[in-house]
Amino acid sequence: MLIDKDIEKTWLQIINNTPRLSIENITILEALGRVSAANVYAPTNLPSNRQSAVDGYALANSKDDTSNSYTLIGSIGLGEVFNSPLQAGEALGVGTGGDLPEGAVTVIPHENTEIQNGIVIPTMSIKIGNNIKEAGEDYRNDDLLIKEGHILGPGELSLLAAFGITEVQVFSRPKVGIFSLSGNVVPYNGTPLPGKIRDSNGPLLSALVKQDGGITTIINIAEGQKQDIKQSLLELSEQVDIIIITGGTYSEYDNEARSLMEDIGTKLLYWGVPIQPGSHTGAGRLNSCMIFALSGNPTSCAVGYYLFVGTAIREMQGLNPYLPRIKAICTNGFPKKTGSRRLVRGYASYDGEGFKVTVQPGQKPSMLRSLIECNAFIDLPANYPPVEEGQEVTILLLNTLYDFIKF
């Protein structure tokens, strides 16, 4: 078990013990946002032949020319092929994206010509090679198109389609089960009796899992005797790739989450990380299932997810497991000196000069307010003095696609 419980070393423990997911073939129409599981190479040149980049006239000549006229010998529509080579002094009408015949050395746009008695007269300077897309100009045969571990976006899917690649290998989506040990919660869609609260962590974690490409299969609140809870957890570990336990991570007399994980045979990787909020956290592995225990406090739960569970979900899919780390100017400061390392919830933005970060209101671990529009953690080392307005700080960006950054 990890003894020196530094965040970075905890990340290494997670990464080194997280298994990669299985691979599946899916159609490119299903592949948006999925992670490629293999390198994909170009099977041909793109474009495969020389093509026109504009609507106009393909010209045959041997040198740059500013005055010649050209005999118009016909035109071809898109999808048609002109099988004879152009001879010097000839012109052929072509469309954007149409294949060019042998002998064509330039294409002049329609609007830069005059037509007189079947003669094409350029009204602009002509340069050999203008407005021609050469074969392989975009991609050459065997060029790398997509790397393994790459998130597939609209551009990537369009590229695959251009080569006639209709299926792609991707990592399976991580299946996640959420298991609450908090004795005072009821389902989020229930009505709490006095002394009870609704489960806000289940929907929070389910949304975070989906944002990272995973699937939440169940949100369960533990009920029954300890033996029943153990059996439920064991059965769940055989159905999902990750279990997130919330609550029960700290008690003056008993650590319910840790005890439960050890009782079902989980190999603990670490327990307790000196951070604020969410120091009462741990993780382990049971066969191929990763199990994480997070604090029941909503903000602590979110911090634990971003730092630890998200790391595993990204690693499972072959993605870079680390959160982006950048410098930013704090716009409003943070008045408290840190004890242990503190992750202050913030909103990061870019204003044309650099990144800024604003400390969110409601920084108590029990408060949800600081999570609204939160897209960054201000990472303050242990024993760090109060942050002044205008001071440069280090931030961790929480969405690697920068979905919430306003440029």
C-alpha cells in the first residue's frame, strides 16, 4: 500500500493498476466522442487523382503565361472523366473537385476569363500549378490518419469516410456503478423524512462519468445487513469496470467503506490523501474492477472524482490520464492559508491576454454552490499563504476538451 500519499504518487498507483478496456468495432456514425483503439493509416492517396480546386477551365501550357488564348474543346461534369490528354493551347471546362486530365497544368476560375468564339481568354496572370489539388496533397498512402488513444471528433469521422473506412476500432465505454453508504440519504427522486437528505452525489457522479465517456449502470443506496451489502458489492464488481463508493469513508470508531472493501477481498492501493477537501478517500482493485471510496460531502466527492476516478476512466480508454496544468491570474483572491494541499474550485477563462481564474463562492465541502460553472481547481500547496487578487496561481483544467473555456 502507498505510504507517501502525495497526489502525483497516488495518480501513479491508479495508472499502474488500471486495466485497459476491451476493444470493439463500431460504425463511424456511432463513433463520435469514442476513443480509437488502434492506429489508422491511409489506404490510398487523398485526393487519389489531380483535381480542380475551383470551377473554371483547365489549361494546357508549358510555362507561366499572361497573354495566350486557349481553344475550348469541351467540358466535363463532376463524376465524369476526360480520357484524352490536353494538348498545348487547349482548355477544358471543369468543376470544383473534378478530376483533371493529363496535360492540365493550371486551372483558371470562370470569373477570370472571357469566352470569344470558342476561345478562352484569361483576364489574369496564369501560373502553372494554380488551383490544382495534387494527388496525395492532403494525405499520402500509408500516412497516419488517427492515433490510438485519440478522441474521435467530426473531422476525424469525415476523414475516415473520405477513405471509405466505415468502421473503426474503439475502446469499450467504461461501465460504472455508484454505491452510497451514507446512512442519511434517500434516492434523489424520493422525499426525505426528517433527518434525511436527497442523494445529490449519484446524479453528480453519473454526469461526470458520462462526460468522461463512461456509462453509469446503477446508482444504489446500500440497505440491509452488512453481509447483504457485501454481497451486493461483490455482485456489482463482476458487472462493471469501476465502483464508486460514496460516504462511510471516515468515522471516529469505524471506517465502513475501507472495512467493506477489505472484507470482499479488495487489494487496497492507497487510503487517505492529504488534500482539502476530500482527504478521506481510497482505492483498490478487485480482480479487474477498480473500486474508489469518496467522501459523502458533495464537493469532496467531486474533487475525489476529478482527481482519482477520472484518472482511471481516462487510463482505461487509452487517454492521457492527467489533468492539464496551466498558469492563470486569480481575479479575486482566496483569503485562507492552507493546511494540507488545497484544491480551490474556480472558473477559468481566457481573455486574449492569458488565462484568468475566479474563486467560486461556497468553498465548504458540504456546499454545492462552488461546483456551479466550476471548470478548474486552483492547486495550492500545503502551508500556502492567502492568495492575493491578481496573483499568478497554478490551475488544473477539469475538462480536457476545454468545453467551458470561453475564448
